Amino acid sequence: MSSIFGVIRTHAGEAQAARDLARMSSATPHSDPTSVATAISTAGSLTAALASATWVGGRADLFEARDVTVVADARLFDRSSLAARLRQPVTDLAGRSSASIIHELYCRDGTKGLHSLVAEGSAAIWDTRAGALWCWRDAIGVRPLYLTRLSQDGVAFASDLRQLVAVEDVQTRLDLRAVRTHLVFGRFFAPGKTLVSGIEKLKPGHIATTTGGAWRSAEYWSPSALAAPTQRRRPELEELAQELGELMRIVVEERVEPGQRVTTHTSGGLDSSTITALAAECASLRGSTVDAYSWAPSREVYPNPNWDERYLAEAVCAAAGVELRHSTMSVDDMVSVHTVDRALQHVTTLEPEWSVQRQAAARGSHTILSGWGGDEGVVFNGRGFFAQKVRSGRLLTAHRELRKRRDIHGGSLLGAWKHRVFMPLRDQWLGRDRTARDTRVPLELRPEIRQALGSCIPYDEPLIVPEVGTRQMQLTLLSFGHLQARAESWASFGLNNALVYSFPMLDRRVLEFALNLPSDAYFHEGWKRWLFRTAIDGLVPDEVRWHPDKQDQALDVRLHELGPAFRAAMRERLHERTDNPYVDIDALMRADVGDGRRLGTDYWLAFINCEPAAS
């Protein structure tokens, strides 16, 4: 894994550029001077300094030739297609770095050469001849790239916010509109925005360049631009299932490095179970090792005799010949996650994952394969299917499938018609999002902050309005921002442990395949996720493949058990932040009463170190 960073300054010498890179490098976890590659060059009045840093002993990814320098934090897949484009044997690409391949594509076709890349990550290209910097982010956006304008005639970029704010003239003021958005929506997924004023996030599927100290970007890939699917008959659906199974093997195989230790998530769900099974299959042929982790605690910690997801995860690992390991989430882990500066490190589903990261790193793993994104793609649950059938006049098909669903899962047929047909049709007609929002400014904040927030207008956040049609619902979910939010969060924390995440379910080829499927592939014969269940026949045990649902009971119980100790530890840490400019700690403590309450949802503001900014 490489992180990339750099600055472009006007009327600045190489000494200043070197200082900038040194400061950014010092903010990069697990790097030292021997693991950082740098390049500094001048074009007219511009001085460019680019760097690629990796963990100690790793190989930084920087390539420089023909007045063009490329730094990359990316893994490139589908190398057979790349070889065909470059008219080279696939074997010639095997040992080449991502930066060198991106360099060749750029020199051949300009930035258009990057539009069709199947990749995870980002890259920056400095063209000395043109005096131009280009920043590219992969189509799905599984790793972030941050951009800002410097206060002294320049711009900067970095894979991690901590690297970017290390530059001496980067302003670190909190964006109160972003805070207001977070408080109203309970999250912050505003496209291209961060919690730090003046720092942007390059959107997925975009390429940015800078002129006159300002960033401008253009989109090169969007899921909504893909062709709409056509209806298929049952024999064709079975052919699609076979094609999907072969595609999944390819994308997982590309992510398992020969002779390396790979970590997988294994929850007992279809997506993570498939990735674990395929990784184990591939590892046995490549001399690699697979460690499978469940977020749920072990039976020694929680020996629940009743059924929960661990039975499914155990069945998957037994069939794959992999030992199932468990998150050792503790109060210290929870406190470590909840006391970070969230303006610089976004926190999403990290309480059990933080301990998985530490355990994986201790065992020598540098890659974690996650099934995140499957539910929006090829493992989609078919939301919008029934309303789509009714709206298109296929009432008998909708009724037959609802009846079959009831026979498998139970429940009321009338209730199914209400919740899966009539309510989605009504909500789309009304354009209504049923998500509850709290527009009040928390009383536990300091008066001046409450006043400033009260005058802020939240950014427009994407809304999940139930759509009529499976593809329409998928496109809505893909545009929501939650996929990138979790991936970006894990990438930042993974940097602390020299870990890189890879998401086979978010592979561009897999998503394009998913968005070209007819609705019957997602709900068929009373089963949601029918096509995917069919595609993994013989790979995942049938008790997992055809299980109607999974439960996180053991994890929920563990979180509940740790709750009192976590609250006590957080109160202690909050008392250390009484001088913070955002939260009135005494007011927060008075409000935090009763054994059943966690600390207020706005305590995280107390741990932010950015300066306040007016709205």
C-alpha cells in the first residue's frame, strides 16, 4: 500500500518543496525516509513536489520519465485488457508498478487513457511540459484523495487528511455547515466535502486538475450512465449465474497475492462467505494464507446456545479449510475509535473492525478483503422489485412471487402487498424520504457554537427515497455516499496498521454486471438474491447459501455488555477536554443520566482540534 501526497507552488524554490514533503511524510504512519520516494521539478513559475510513501520495507510507487511524473496509491486489475491496450504480453505487465502503467497510458492518450481503468485507489500526474497537475480517483472511490488550495499561491493533495493538514499554510478550520449537516442527518456523506473548511475530497470516477490555484474536476464514469438491462428468460438467468460465478473468481483471484497472508471478513452472509471461500481456494494454489475474521465475539466470550451468525461463519470456514477468528473488541478499542479527531479521520463501523485490524497486522497481513458493497450490487436484495412489477402491469407475477416469499419466510401476504408494493409506490409519488431528522441544535454545545450552527444551512445530502425498480434503487444507493464513507474510514485507520482494504464486490466489472441484470435476477421463486445464490452453488455450503437471513446477536450482546465500562471511560476522557471550544462538558455530563443512555451523540465534537469557523 502506498499513500501519495504533494504540493504545487508558485514562485517557490525546491527547498520549500522539500520542506513540504518532509512535513507530509512525517504525518504518514509506518513510513520512514527509506520508504518514501520523492520527485521535485519546476515548470516556469511552478514548483511541483510529489511523493509516494509506503510502510517500512515496502516499495513506494513513483515513476518519472519524459517530463511526466506519476505517483500512485492504486492497484490495477484486469491486466489482460491493459496488455491488449498497450499491445504488450500480459507477462510483461506482471512486474510493473501501477505508476509506470498509468504513466504509459497518460503519455499515449492523455487523461482519457485512465477512463477505462479497473482499479482501486488514486494517482497524481505532474506534466512538466504542460505545467499541469492531474489527480485521478478510481471509478468507485474505495480510497480517498483530498485536495486543497494553499494560502500562499499553491495547491496540495494527499491520500490522508493528516498528511494534508501537516503543510504549514493549510488552514484547519472546522466547516460548521458540515457539522450542521452531520447533526441533522446523523451522518455526513456530502459529495466532495469534508469537515475541514477549504479541503475537498475528489469524487469517485473523477479527474481533477488545477489552474490558477483552484481545483476543477470532471466525471469520467458514473453508474447511472450505464445501459439499462433487458429482460431475460429462465435459461438465460442460469447462464448469467454461471457468468457471475466465473467473474467473482477472477476478481478475488486478482486480489490474492502469491505467498502472502490475506485477511477476510466472514460474517456468515452471502458476500463475505463467497469471498472467504474463493480466497481460500485461490490461496491453496498460490502458496498464500487466509485468515478469516468475524466481528462477533468467540464462544468463550459469549457462549450463547441459541442460533446466531457464528454458526453460518463456522460452516463457511469449515468447508473452506480456514480457521475462523473473532474480533477481540474491548473497551479500549471502543474508546480509541470514539476519541479520534473526526475532522481528520472519519469513523464508520470501526468498533469491532479496529481490533480486527490490529490482529491482522500482528499476524503479518497487509490486505483485508471485504464484502462491503455487495448489498448494493450483485447481492442486492431486490428492493423495488414488486412495485416495479405492479407499475408495469404484471400484477400476477408480483402476487405469485409474494406468495412464494411468504411460503419461504412466513408473514402476511396482505402485509407484504402493503409494505412492498403500495408504500413504495406512494412514497415515490410523494417524493418522500421516511428518514427521521432532528433539526435542533444540541443544548450541550457551547452557546457561541450553538448560535453559529443555528444560522447554518446544511449541505444537500442525498436522500434514500424508496424507488420503484431494482436498478433505480441500486443507483440511488450507489449515489448515497455510505459505501465510500466506510471505505475511506477503513483506509485511514488501516494506514495506522500498514493495511490496505480491497473490495471485490465493488470491482468496476462486478458493478457494471450487476447494473445490467434484469429485476428477476434479484428476486426469483420467492428468494431475494436468487442469481447470486445460484452462482455460488458448490462453493458455499447450502445451509449458508439458502439461509433466509443472518443475525448479529452475539455482537449486539457484546456491545451492550461493554456499554457501562465504555461510558465510564468516555466520561473520564471527556473530562480531559473541558477546554475544547465546541462542547460544554459539564452540560453534557448533566444530560448523560441513567444507566441505559450512552453519552450524547455530539460528544465527538469535543475531540476535534480544528479551529472554529464562522458559518
